Amino acid sequence: MSVHFGVLGVVEVRRVGEPVEVGHARQRQVLAALVMDAGRVVPADVLVDRVWGEREPRRGREALYGYVSRLRGALSSSGADIVREQGGYRLMVGAGAVDVHRFRELSARAQTAPASYGDERRAALWEEALGLWRGEAFTGADTPWFNAQRSLLDQERLAAQSELVEARLRLGQHAAVLARLSAWAEQDPLDERVCGQLMLALYRSGRQAEALEWYEQVRRRLSEEMGLDPGARLRRLHQRVLVADPSLEPAGTASGATGERSAPEPVTRRRTPSTAGVPADEDAPAGAPPVRGAVPGSGGRASGARRRGSNYLPRDLPDFIGREDELARLTAAAAEGGVVCTVDGMAGVGKTAFAVHAGHVLAERFPDGVLFVDLQGHSPGKTPLTANEALEVLLGQLEIEAPGDAQAHWRARTAGLRLLLVLDNAVDETQVIPLLPAGASLVIVTSRARLSALAGARPMSLTVLPENRATEFFARLVGYDRAVAEPDAVAHVVRLCAGLPLALRLSGAQLAHRTAWPIAHLSGQLSRERERLPKLFADREVALAFRMSHEQLAPADRTVFYALGRHPGVDADAEVIAAMADMPTARADDCLQRLVDAHLAEEAVVGRYRQHDLLRQYARGLSEDPRMIERMLDHYLAAVAAATARLDDGSADAGAAHAWLTAEKGNLLAATRCAAAEGHSDYAWRLAISFWRFLGRDLAGDPIELLEQGVSAAREAADGGEAMLNTLLALAHWSAGRVSLAHDLLMASARMEGNTEFHAHSLALLGLMRLRGGDHAGAEEYAERASAELEKFPGLSPLGLDAKIITFWTRGVNRVLRAENDAALPYLRAAHAGCEELGQASPNDHVVTALARCLIALGDHEEALGHLRQVRELRQRIHDKEGEAEALTLMGTALRASGHAGDALELQSVAAALLDDDTRLQAYARVELGRTLIALGRTAEAIGQYEFALTVADKGHHLHEQAQAHGELAQALAPTEPRAARQHERMAADICVRLALHRPMSLPHLRPAGW
């Protein structure tokens, strides 16, 4: 194809070498997002996220469609096209027409070329691949997805550059790469591979002293900044440069690649034993035959009599902390002899540091020596050692030649020895078994995987440091004086690092070398990176360690790993993870168990799984499938509906349903927040309403505390969903009687959002609260504002429809209270129709009750009674005692108005008995009971009911009911006590003026949990 697409620099398109104009920066980003998946469908939602990230415009899909349409026009003459398929878009070009895919294809060819291919041809491939780069990938694009892709491509570019240098060094072209290596080493002085390449190039250029000095600089900086020694590969090269090892010269040359000089004379310096046997192909310099497993400086051969008591452990960390219980177990095992202890744990948890520290503590107990070998089970860029390679290291440390069967020699020679052997970084049991010594030795094996098949081994799993130990560890790293001066910032960093020792060490190293930085500065950096693995750790040990574990997973296990990472709750059961991963529950559970064994998940409680915070961030960054979250929300909606239905029906498994809802409260709240944060307002409100029906049954403390924790988490993460949780928290406080606090929370929600359904819903609920407080004008204002905002949306989600129902209800009830029933009826009919549309998630009983009250005033008693019978049944079922009493009271009012005062008296007496004596509805029920008694000619009893109602209303400051009681007493007392009657009449009139009512009316029952 004559058209070529470029993203390795400014995003561009060229046709027959000439540039094609593809629009402004944002349009180019849309193209780049498609180019990265050339030939594959990219869902529209994924494209929007790639191009805009958190800054998605309100009509992101419409904007995307416009950009794609214009790109089609721009590309029409080039032979390329963008087609719409399966809810997404596909750029119809081959991978060979895209520079990034061509770069990766050439890199793969160079990497996998057989030995017969030759370094010249391999180097040519690397040169061609690197020649495709024109600058920074996706120049100018700045969204989370582009930044992550750019970081990944930068790593691939660096790897390619390094491989090219390796090939050039093997070809003896050290002079050609020396300047480039010097520049790279200055840019990143802690990159040990670059350091090794530079040392070799310097050495071959006759600059041995400079090579040794460069090593010393790197060693010093690693020690000061990271508290680490150089890796074994670099230490090994240092030793060989030190003694002018002839094998450092390029293969096939006697005195250097160009014959320009002889090998330098060795620098006189006392040699020290290696601190680790880290055999790898990369241990050998480029151009020398690979030596895997040889003891540094020995060439893998015996050099004399064995030295008793040699210690080959790496340096112990001076700031090691904690692990006292595990160390005690190892100490006990050391006393027994012939014991194998396995130490497993997630990447970065400190397995090697613990094993090395324990080895140093116990070394004196093992007179025949302390041996160490890195088995490279999870080492980037390295293959795990074979048994013979590992045995060559171990026998070399014992200075034993092993011609023939190395395993036989190993077991024979160790039978009479008491050794401490550390087998670090094992991949599995099969790698370890041939290395076990025959004598009364202690063997410590570390691995990220649980080595459960290692017969007779004593396992111990390392977890993250507890908060107090993590805090002390971090304080040691940054200095106690700085830590004491900023305790809050220290606590925040420790929490963000989640107790992972490697993350804490890297964070502490940043501060230790930057004394001008306040700890709070680092804390802020980490906080701003919470949605992906922090940039502070990018390309370093944490991300690298996680990547190695991830790459060893089977495809199904990877999918479950992503699902667990994207689940928003603290933990999850197998059912929801199965739904997210779109697989059967049994299969998902098997995958979860394998993740637990690999320390990529934890099963703290049987059947419930979770991940370490940093590991979860890593997993979230690897999956962009929007369906995963949608499947989770579908699962929870169905599960909550089924569980609440069993509770309402009182079925035999109601207890199990209640237990499940109780266990999942935190997850359901997190899922609600997640739905709101990711723009699934439909899911968010449906789930919130379904969940709220359960929470509203028991508002004593726990739900409010749970919601407060959710709001705090949403505020800290700043990823959305705070307004939704604020609303639920407001309803919870309102239900618990904390009206002022609830009002403040709703005001906060109203201030938080712009012109959205969430904002309109907050305004609608504020209208409800104003009505409940007697501010009828304020209630009308908020209802009108909410309604005006909702009119701007072409279609409404369940959240918007719920808000619309509330605005109709508020305006209708306001008119009923003003005795404007003809004007109220259309609003209440509209609210009722909205309930029918919304379905079971609607506030149906409130709306129907208000409609019935209006119908009674208009004389339509039969329809009103039909509605009220349904309301009473519903409220009985959900145990809303006050609501049931209101329905009974109104049914009595309808019966009385239709000439059935006796039946009315019976229902209203039941209603009064249901209610506590200090509630507003008790005052209302007593007023209606008095009116029924008046209709039956029992005036004296009626006056007693009115006086009781007035006492309750006065005590509770219920103005509407006070006005009603005063009004009824004025009428009842007028014939016999006119003076008292006039006083009651004045009191009723004064209250009506304050409330802006034409005549005394009682407020309807409001159950916040029903909205």
C-alpha cells in the first residue's frame, strides 16, 4: 500500500511519500488511537477514553463521530478507510503500513533470529527498526492512555537501542558506540545494563581505569540512593575487568577487535569473594562466550583448597525491619538441621531481603559455609537456571570441580557438610528439588509461587508490613527528624504504598536524596497517580516485578486477574468475578485459586478475594474492556433484586438473602460509586435505589458509617461518584432524623455537579426537604429549577426520571396544601405516570398517597380508596408502620366523606394505635379521628382527640398539625366556648400566614428511604 501511518513522532499520514492533511491535534489523536489497533475494531467508548480520558466532553460520542467522518474524507484518496462495525471503528490498513507495528515486527525478527543469522544482519534489523522513530511517540497527545502507550513504547525503544549496542559490541565495534553509551549512562546512571556496556566499551578502548571508576560511581550511587549493591552480573563484569580477563575481548581476536592494542595488565587489587552467584547469559560480556553459573573470577573451576565458612550472601540491609515471627521459625528450623523452608509472597514484599537477613543472622551456625544462588525464576530478560547451571554456581562457591554428573557430585559432597543454602527466586518445585543438599543443612527457598508440591518443606508466606512497621521503616529511610516533622504526610505515603516494602524503599530513596523535598511533596505526587501504577515506580522494580508475574499467567487467569483488579470493592466473591470475566463460576474460582497460589490475589476470608492496592492499580492499567464493568453492574442489579425479593416474600432462604446483602454492602456501595464515576448513570441510580431499599430497613449507625466511608473514599480518589454517595448519605441522615445535616449534604451535592441529571436530582430532593420544613415557596423554586434542567435532556435515565417524578410530586402536593386541588391533579397524575414508567424502582407509594389525598378533596372517593389499599399493602410488606398508619387514616377520610363514618372510625383508631405518641403523623391521625367522631355526633370525644393532637404537635413543633388542631378546636368549641374558639381560630390563622397556606392542612408522610 502506498499510504503509511506514523505515530513514532508527530502523528502523520503519507501517501507516496507526500504528507496527507488529517486535521488538527484532536483529530490526529483519534487517528492515532485507531492506528494502534490497525485492522481491528476499537469500541467507540474505548476511543473516547483514549482520546479524552477524564476530560471527555459532554457529547463525546457525537464529537468522535464528527472526527471519524472528517478523517474518512481526508483518507479517501489514499486508499485507506475507516469503517464502522460492532459499535466501534476499524482502520482498514495492514500492520506493515504503520510505523509502530513495523518497528515491533523488525524488533521481533532481530530478537528471535537464529545464531546463524549473524550479528551484522541482526544489527541491520535493529538499525532499521530504530530508524522509524522521528521523535516522541504521539507528540503533543496528553491523556492517560496515550501517556501509558508512550511509556511502553519508550521502554521498547530503549530495549532496541540496548540490543543494537550489544550486537555492535559483539562485532568489536566498541569505538562506534562509546559516545552513545556515555550519553545514556549520564542520563540514567543507575541503569546497570548500560553501565556494563559502557565499562566493556571503555575496557576494549584501552581505558581500563575509567571502566573501573565508572563501576565505582554506580556502586556508590546505588548504595546511597537505594541502599542496594550492584547486581551480580555487573559485579561479575567488574571482577573480570579488574583482572583483565582475556575473554572480554571480542570473539575471534587475539588482541582486540581491531588488533590495535594488547589486553591491559591487571590492576593490582585484593580480590574478594562474590556476594552472589547470579548466572545468566548477560553475565558474560558481549563478544565473549556465555558463562552461566560460574563463580566470579574462577571461571567455574576449582582454584585450590576449599575455604571453610565462606559466606556468599549479598550484603544485609542495615534498615531491615520486622518479620520477627518468621525469623523465629527459621531459627528453630536451623537448630534441627536437614530442613527446607519455603518463603513465598507477592512481588516486592521482601522475600529476598528476608532470606538474606535471616542467612546473615544464622550464618555462624553453619561452619561449612553459606551459599546463595538466584534461580532467575522471575527475572526480567532472563531464563530460569537449569539444574546443572545452578549446581555449577553452588559447586563453584564450594570450589569443587564437578566433571560428569553434577547432581551426583553435589549430593555426595554435601552429605557431610552443614550448610545454609539460599535458593532465591525459584520458578517452581521442579527447579528446586535437584538442588537440595544431602546433609544436615538448612535450605531457604524464595518464590512468588507457593511451592506446595515440595515434599516436607515448611511454608511461610510473607505479607505486607503492618502500618506501624511500615511507618518505622519509612522513617529510617528518610530520617527520623523529617518523619517526626511531617507525621500526616508519612502516614499518607505509607498508606499509598500499602505496606509494600519495595514501594516504601523506592519512595524513601527519592526523599533521602532530595533533602529539599517535604514529604508532603512526594505524598502529593503519589496521590495524583492513584489510577495507575505510580509514575514514581514506572520502569523500576515494582512495575517490572508485577509484569513478570503477570506474563506467566494463562489467558483465563489473566482475564480473572484483570476482573479482580477492576472490581471496585475491598474484596469480591467468585460469582461477581465470573460475571465480569464472562465465564462459569467454577472456572473463575479455579483461576482465582491459581492467582492466590501465585500471590496475585489473596483469600483473606473463604470465598472472598482481594488484591494488594499497588497490584490492583497495575491490573487496572492492563484492561480497557468497558463490558467488564457493565457485566459487574448487571450481576449486582440482578443479585440485589433477587435477594430483596426473598426478603420481601419472607421465603425460607430470607436469612441467606439478608446475610448476602449484609456481606456485600460495601461492594454494592462501591459499585454504585463506580457506575456514577464511569458515566453509567442508568446503572448507578437503579443500583442505588435497589440497594437503598435494603439499607433503609435498618439505619442504626452501620449504613451511615458505611456511606460516610464511601464519600471519603470518593473524595480522596477524586474519580467521580461523590455526588451520588452524598445523596444517599443525605437520605440516610434524613431517615435517622438528622434533617439539618441531610440538608447540608444535599446542598453540597447540588454545588458539586453542573447541568447534569445528578445536579437536577439533588435540586429535586432539596425541594422535598424544603416542603417538609414548611418552606413551600422554596420547595416550589427548587422543583422548578430541577424541572427546567431536566427539560434540556433529550432522554432521561432512571435517575433523571426519578428526579422528574419528585418535581411533579412536590408541585402537586404544594397545590394540595393550598387547597388548589384542580391545579394539583395534573402534576400528581404525571408523577404517577412516571412511576409506572420507572417500575419497581419508583417512589410509587408516596406518589399514590398524594394522588389519593387530592382525589378525596375532589370527591373521587372510590379511585382514592383503590389507590390507598395498594399503598397499605405495600407499606405493611416493607414494615413502614407510619406509612401504613397514614394510608389507614386517609382511607378513613375517604370512607367518612362517602357516608361510612363508622367504618372510618375503625380504620383511624387502628392507625392511631400503630403510631408512637410523639410523632407528627400521630397528631394528624388524631385530627382525622376527631373529624370522624364529629361526623358521628360525638363532639366531646372529638375535642379530646383535637387537644391530644395539639399537645403532640406543640411538643414536636409541627406547625401544619398545630394549625389543623387549632382550626378544628375553633369549630368544635364555637357553640359552647366562643372565646376559646376565637383564640384557637387566631392561632390557626397566624400559623397559616407563616406557612403561606389558605387553610390548615397536614403534610404528607415522607419516608426518605422511599425516594
